[in-house]
Amino acid sequence: MRTFVAVLSLSLLAACAHAPQRNPLAEWVPSPNFEARRPVLIVVHATEQGSAQESLHTLRTANSKGKVSAHYLIGDDGRIYQLVADGDRAWHAGGGSWGTITDVNDASIGIEIDNDVGEPYTEAQIAALLRLLEDLCSRLHIPRTQVIGHADLAPTRKRDPGSLFPWQRLADAGFGLWPRPESLVDPPAGFDPWLAMAAIGYPLKDRAAAVRAFHRHYRGRDDGEDPDAAFDGEDLRILHALAAMVIAPPAR
């Protein structure tokens, strides 16, 4: 009997954990006109640890700065692990922003890839990532252009997934924002690259850091901690093309 009561209590607690949140100050008059809150952004990370097993431990306990988690982890062999339900808030982004999103954890899916930034990603990892992105964007209705790196949203703190991450490979499969070759033309006089960066989503509190993040993503180049990182002519052509895509996205 004691065992039965214990199991029943656990079941009730589990049910309560997923029950609708009801304000005790108000009378509950439920409406069918709602849907679950859902993510609108996917953030790609590199674990910067020694192995998938080490990262699984970290993502379920704590690192040196406290508890951290992600929705998914992809191992070297392409195996996909899920640690947090898609509809729940994982702790993967930390401080940062993307466009008008200031609480990135609340609006995103976090995908960690077993990689120590500076080493190539495996074919198995990228193939698995593409399958996962196809599933998430299709099932959760996340815009396919809304796939970014951790360093993009937190350029002053983060460098992952790093300059060796194959963003163009993702773009060829339809994910992320990437300029079309024919659109890479010199921008008109008066073009403001900072307005373009803001339109894409980059936070601009530290502009040199934002340029470094842009270079990792779109030029495959790591400027280290260069405080004088600046745009060159090719950067301006890329920014002009990307801004045009954001302002007037192509018809599908």
C-alpha cells in the first residue's frame, strides 16, 4: 500500500508539473484559442570540451560558471542526443541578443556540437545537424533563415562555433542567412554597414567584437581579440546583400 501511495503521489506531482499555470487571484475560464509558446531561433554552439560524454555530463550538471544546458548535442559520430524538450527553456545562450530578442534562451533552440573550436567538424556531425535543422524548422515552424552561431548573439563573450564551421554548407541546404553570389556588388554611396549589421540582428554595443563575429561567420576568418577589427570591401558587399535579403526576403 505504501508503495502504491508513493507511486500515486509521484504521478500527481508529475501531472501538476505540466498542468496549466492558473493565477489564484482570477477565476479560471479557459479559452481554446491559444497555442504553446514556441522558439523562433536556432543557436549553434561548439562544446569546447574533450568528448560528447564530458559535455553530456556538463549539460546535465554544471560548468565552472553554474548550471548550463542545451536542447540537443551532436557527437563526433553524428549521434544526436536530446537533453531538454523543445518546448522548454534550456540554458544555453547566456547574455546576448539578436535583433529585438533580448532573452535568447526564451526564444530559441540550442544545439551543441562536440567540437573544440579550431578543429574541423566531421561529415557525420554536419549531416546530422542538417537532418535536425530540417526537423526543427518543419515541425516547429522556425524560419529557416533564423539559424545563427553563439558568437553572433554574444560577440564580446563567445567565439563558437568558430571560423571553421561550414555556414555556406548550411546555406546550400537552405538554412541560415547567406548572400547569393550574383548579389555581391559594391553598395551605393551612403550605405551604412552598421545599419545593415543591426538589420541582420547583430548586437552593436562593442562594434569591433561584432565585426569579429561577422568575420567568423561570413569570411571564415578568426581575428582573435583584435580591438581594431574593421570592415573591408568584401564585407561591405556581403552586408549590402544580406541587408537586402532581410529587408525584402525572396519569394518562395
